[in-house]
Amino acid sequence: MRDDAGAVDPLITGAEIARIAGVTRAAVSNWRRRHKDFPAPAGGSSGTPLFSLTDVRAWLANQRKSHDVSDEVRLWQALRASFGDDMISGLSSVAAFLSTGNPSGLDSAAAAIVASSAQSATPTDVADGLVERFQDSARRSGSDQVTSARIARAVAHFVGPLPKGTTVFDPACGIGVLLMVAGDDGSTVIRGQEIDPAAARFAELRAKLSGRADAVIQAGDSLRADAWPSLRADLVVCEPPAVGPDWGREELLLDARWELGTPSKAEGELAWLQHCYAHTAPGGRTVIVMPSSVAYRKAGRRIRAELVRRGILAHVIALPGGVASSHSVPVLLWILRRPKPDDTAPSHVRMVDLTGNDPDGPLEPTSDQVADIPLIDLLDETVDLTPNLHIHRSTQDFRAEYWSLREEIEQQLQALGALLPALRETAGEDSLDTATVSLADLSRAGLIEAGAGGPQSLSPQLDTDYLRGFLQSASNVRRSTSTSGTHRVDARAARIPQMAVADQRRYGAVFRSLQEFEERVASLAELGKEAAALAREGLTNGALAPPADDSGE
């Protein structure tokens, strides 16, 4: 719950009302539409209204919604008991009962609950509530059996309002989630296909319960047995099923649907994309949910290039992580448009990156989350259509970044000279021919302990940097290197010269400088690679140019 700063009474969201009442969010939305006395929003925004907790509780008590809640919950539990994991068949049986009055397929207990539910809610509300519970169950179990409510919300947002009489088609419609959100106008013509007969039956019955009497959902494999070969829809929506290598490539090698190129076995998603596009009318759109890897996989490069080159690809939208039910990896919406003969050729693809947003947050991109990328910039060797890649490039200040790197490299170079100590010459390699002590003896005496960067001195008579420096001497490295080439500190063999503490500290200070010198050199090497890559990219994309004279400016 949220406490509004200017009110004593706590304010709650629609989702919190659903939890209090024990119903789905769809049920709360239906109450708001159907009941004029439902409490008006007391705060929040039009997208996320907030309600007075006191007013909501009073309204629920007055309406006795706790009774309705128990019907919905009991129905779900009864279906779980009867159908187990085959809940789609249970949903289909409920929809058939609500449509025809025939309880065939339901046991007597479930049928009685359906009949009771239909007295206090419309058949559409009952079906919608079951769908939302099914989606929530899939989300919690990580199942990809149904399109998530978050993906459905994103598709509805980017599809926008549809003209009356629009034909909407989904060739892998499942239980009809995308068809219902995209075609929420009663005048929409609904067409679909689904390989699972029970899901196809439920999708059609649910559409008809909502007033779309002419909705038709065919059962069958859309790729291998297209039930709608002559259909050309104004809008095609699709979340393709999980695709393996056996999607039918050999059987469909010469299929006319592959107008952009025959997909490889590894690119079944691009087979679904072309199937959707083949059913798109001139001037119509395809909105398809794609895994993020389809944007850059090597096997799909040629088909991606054709989508760009022909001006078919209009938008690529990276949705927030967590919108899918079965994983948290961001997914993409690809929006295609089939050009009309007299259409002007597009000059760009709009890229949108919402991956940093909350999955339940706003879907309208901010200015730094969207960029119109010229087609020529996409047609490189990889044809990578990942939005973040191109949005970053389009807003990148190459000159500022390059000169910042140059300045940092110059500062690092100056610092290196100061770090490398000026060492003096000795009488020879035998100048340290003195008594030594083993690391094992130091450990047994309690003078050292294991530390994050190596042995650590516990005594003011032993300098840690001195100790670690001599452990890296050539003789100790030889003792500590196994026959396989692996280096490790060998407590039995490593030996350290015995010196006065003052001498130890002089050596330790030099070893410390050398360690920092090595770290700076490694950092400088990384900066050098970054600067060279940035300069090369800026020179080749036109953001940077060679100097006009020999000054380097």
C-alpha cells in the first residue's frame, strides 16, 4: 500500500484492490466499468490511479464482493483438481458452457460454480478472469504456455487504436491473448490459427463471448498446414512458439512465403516472421514478438538485410526485462509494414530501447530511448538490429569521448615515468648473497598470514611489500612452478633474504612502485584499445575526420 503524503487515508492501486478482494486485476477493471458507485480515483495518474483504502473497503462490504471472490477462486481450484496441467482444456470447457449452456466436459462441482459465477458477472468477465489467473500461474511457474499480460500490454500499446472493421490475424494465437488486446473493438474481424485444438476452441469461444460473433480460429500447424492461404490482414500479431530446428524447412524449401529468403534450420523465428508478413495486406502491419538473439545471429543476416533494404522493417522495440513469463531476458517487438505500390520508400528504422524500464512501467520512450537510424547505417556486415547498439551510437559524442581518452592516456603516460624507480647499479648478482628464511618458518613463527594479495606480515620486523616482492624473484618462481606451468606460492620452497627493517622498507617501496607501474601499464593498454576502436568507428561513420594539418588538432 502507498501512503499519500497529503492524506491520512492510505491510497492503493487497482492491483492492491485485487489482492484485498482475492480477485484478478481484470475483475477490478470490470467493476470500475460496470458499477457507477465504484470509488473514484483519489490520486495517482490516469495510467495508475490510486484509490482510498477506506472507500474501497466500504464499497466491497456494501457489494458483498467477498462472495463473488470465493466463486472465482473456487472455480479455479475446481478446474485445477479436474484438469491438472491441462488447464487449457478446462478453460475451453468453461467457455463452451458459458456459450451454449452445455456443461459437457466439466464435472458437476465445476459446472455449478460456473453457473453461480455467471449470475454475478458477465460470461466475458468470467472468461477474462480465468485467463488472467492462467497468465499469472504461467508467470509464477516460468511457463511459456501463454502470452504474458505484460507482452500483451506492450503489443496493445504499440498497435494503438484500430479503425472499425480492421481484420486482425494471429497464426499462433494460443488462447487468443494478442487477438483480444489488439482487436478490442467489437467491429474487429478476428482470424487465427493454433496448433492446440483445445486452445483454438477456447480462443474462438472467448472472442464470441466478447461480442465478436464472426471470429474464426482454425486448429492446425500454421507453417506446415496454413489454414488461411488467401487471407491478407490489416494487422498481424504473433508471439511465435519456441522454435527448434524441426520447424519444417525441408518440406517447405520452395514455399512462396519465403520472399525475403529461405530461413535456415536455426532461424525458425524468421520463418514465422515471413509467414506473418505473407498474410499482411498492402499498407498493413505485422507486430511480432522476437527473442533478442534474432536481431544479431549470423544465420539470419541476409533476411534481416532484405527487411531493411526493402523498407519493410519500421520499428524494433526492446522491451524491459521480465515482460516474458518464462525468462527475464529482454524481448523485442518487430513492426513490419507491407508497402503499397505508391508509397514513398522509408529512409530509416525507428529503434526504441525500453530495457531500463520497469516491466510494469511506462511504455512511451523518452528522448534518449529512441532514435531514427538511416537504413544505410544498418546495412553493414552484421546487420545487427539491437536497438541499444544504434541508439547509443546515434547519441554518442565521438569527438568529446575521443579527446577525453587522449587526455587520460597522456596523463597516464606522464605518471608512468614517475612510478618507474631510478635504480642504482650494484657490485653484481651476488650482492644479496646473505642468509635467507623460508616462508614456512615465517608462518610457523606467527609472523605472516594469508592475505588478499598474498602473504601479509603480522610483525613490525617484516615489511609486507618486501616479502611479496621477493616471493616473485626468479628463484622463487622456479621453485613455485609445477611441471604443467602453473604458478603457486610454495611455502616449503620459497625463501626470503634476511635484512634489517630499514633495508626491507627501501626494497618494499620500490616493489610497491613496480606493482603500481604494472597496473598502470595494463590500464593504459585498455585505454589504448578503447581509443583506437573509438577513433576507427568515428572515422568510418563520418563523426570524425583526419587532421587538416600536421598539428594533430
